Amino acid sequence: MPPLEREARRLRSLIDDADAIIVGIGSGMSSAAGFNHYNRAGMARAGMADWQQTFGFKSLFDGFYHLYPSLEQQWAYYARYIDFMLRELASQPYLDLRSLIGHKDYFILSTNVDTQVEKTFPTESICNYQGSFAHLQCKQPCCDELSEASPYVERMLAGMAGFEVRSEDVPRCPHCGWQLVPWVRDDTFLQGAAWRESLGRYERFVRERSDRRVLLLELGVGEMTPGIITLPFWSMTAKLPDAHLLSVNISGGSAPLQLGSKAGAIQADLGALLSAARAGGE
């Protein structure tokens, strides 16, 4: 049996045997879907080659964190970048994951902000811990309020000239007049009612299923934010009586030794693995 098919069968077996599944999704999942926010390929995929050529950006996030000379130029980049993410449909790896776990009792904890999770899974079953580019917040923030990004982006794109938007189109908070910013993790990130509610759903899911057969499934989780998914998953695996951890990543295939037989790992391309697992179950 080919290695990929063997690992796909292993993944399906763990999913089938679980009473509840907690999925931790990291950047590797979106990379498998072609959303390469960290390298040059992502610039071309997003139609941002003009920004790459003019400013020398090496990745989409390079452009996002660049210090621009004006809000008009900064929001021209933001508008193009966000529009790309909003227009993209749910990608195949996410759809394959939904096919694999959709009939089970599951919850998704994600550190991705590119809107793929919320396009694929119902709101009550997800927590976007780092926020989402689908929403904007006051930069201060002066209020506990999120705004849909889409109408602001549409207006900016309609009036954009070159690498700048019109000053009057820069998104502003309707309450204090300060600028709005994407609702993604930084030093002004709004951990307001919407964020607390989604985190509460996650914590409640874990608490109410602690005595069941729980599969903790890490998909494409890297080392940038271990305190959100990796370390809590290790802790839950150790503490819960009938829990099993499976980590899937293209760059690593080792499970924490201290968890013994309660943990396993698969080193594979996520897109190929999820596709094979879905096909094998049809």
C-alpha cells in the first residue's frame, strides 16, 4: 500500500473512532490550499505582482506589515489584499476536511485570518482566535464593534488610482472618527464580545466532552504561536482520559515523546492527504 494511502486510512480510522473531534488549523492548511501569505508565490496568486515589482515585497504579509508613507497608500494595499481573500471560494483542502468530519461532533480552533474557515464551517463550530480579514475594527478601539470589510473594500477599489485610495474612502470609525483597521491580531486587537463568545464556545465544547473519546487533530500548525493550539492540545491529550493527538504537517512528523501512545504524527502534504482520506471514504 502506498504511504499516502496508508496514512489517509489511519486518519479516517481515528476520525471514525472518535466521539468528538477538536481541530487546530494553522497556516500550513491555507498553504496547502494555495494561500501562500509568506512567500512570493502568494503575490502572484493574489494578483499583486504590481505591488511586488514596485515595492519589492517578498510576500503578502511583507506588504501588509510595510510602513507606508500615507493611509491612502496603506489602504490601497489592504483593499487589494482583502478583496482577494473575500473573493476566493472555500478551497479544496477545507472542503475535504468538512467532508471527513462534517458528520461528527467537532469544533475548529484556527489561527488563520484569510476567511477560509468561516466560508467552510458554521459559525457555532469555529473560533478564529487571531481574528479575520472579513471584519474591521476601530484602531483605538473606542467601541466593541466589528464592521463587515466588504463594503469599505468595494468603495476603495472603485475610487483607487494607482497605488492610492481617495482620502475620503479611508475607513473611519463611525463613533470616534479614528481609522478602522483589519480585525487581525496586533497590539490593538479587539478581544470584544464576538471574540469572547467564540472562545467561550470552544472552551465549552472541550469541557462538555472531556469524558469522551476525543481526537485532537493538528493540521498545518507551526511554531509561531504554540500557546494557542500546540501546547494546549498537548496538555489536553495528557489530562483527558481517552484523548488522542494527531499532528499533520508537511515539515515534521514527530509526536511529543512524553505523550507516548496517546499521540501520533503524519508528515505529508495536507492537500494530498485530506483528498486521499476523503476519496477513501466514498
